[in-house]
Amino acid sequence: MPFNLSFTLTLSAVMWFGYGLFLKDICIALPNVLGFALGLVQMVLYAIYRKGNKKIIAKENKLPLEALKNVVVASQMESGDVFPVEEDIEQGKKNELEDGKEKRKSSVEPNDNFEV
């Protein structure tokens, strides 16, 4: 939650508390004391933890990503089925590229009948 919003809500609670005191209406003033106190707590927590999120994000970036292990196919009529993935996507692409190179090499074999 942005600090500006917390500050504005706390300020609003103070204003409503003042209005309740002006009218001598405890039903307006009393709940806004609680709102003011909770608003102060929220702003203090924001001040304490505003820089803490960067440490967590830095740790998440350092973690290695795991390859996809299973694929779940769900439908409304049946229960979900789980299919294991035999090879990861990058390995599959590498294999396709290698197969394509082998096909090109095999199609360009020298011909014995070729004369220069």
C-alpha cells in the first residue's frame, strides 16, 4: 500500500475525530481514535519494511529455475490427468536443430556421376 494513501487515511481519521469532538458526539469521535492509532501503526510498519522487499527480490533472482517436470490436463467432465514431460523444451529445440543439420548434410552427398 502506498505511503501517501496511509497518510491521507490517518489524516482523515484525525479530521473526523475533531469533528466528533466539536459536535460532542462520541459515536463519531471514538471509532476515529482507533483509525488514527491503526494508521500510525501502518505508517511505522511502512517506514520499517520499505527497503526489505529488495532483498527478497534479489534472492529470488539468484535461485535457479527448474525445468518443467509434469503437465496437468484438467477438464470439467473428468479428473485431471498428469503427463510427465520426457525432455525439457530447450533440449528438444537443440535436438531439432541437430536433426535438421544432419538432414542437410546427408542430402548434399557427392555424386559419382558428377563431371567437372
